[in-house]
Amino acid sequence: MQKYDFTIKTRNGHLVENIRIFGKDMADAERKLRQMYMHCEIVQNQEVVVEKELQQSADIEDVLTLIVKHS
């Protein structure tokens, strides 16, 4: 799922920035936004580009090997 960033104006006229919502696409994220903020005006929207980080898990053997190497 992608993240989308919205800036909206509420029905009371307040500006709300940096609302981040996950969605399959922009239309899905906008639908979710409108469920939370009914009758809002979308001032700005954009897709958030997230760089994928390599997640690496270490088990106890890896940790012990590192400790022994640095001792």
C-alpha cells in the first residue's frame, strides 16, 4: 500500500496539514480521508515516496559472532 499526504480545509474553515493515509491508490486514500473529515475541501494531495529499507533480523548466533570478533 502507498502513503498519501493531504492538506485539507475542514467544513469549519480550519486548515489541517500533513494527514497521511495508506491506500491502494489516491482514490482509496481520498475515500478514507472523507470518512474521517466529512465535507472537507482538499487543498493539496501527493503520494509519499518511501524508500524501502532492507530489514535485517539477527539471531543470537549472529550477535555472539559479532561480540567474539570485536573482543
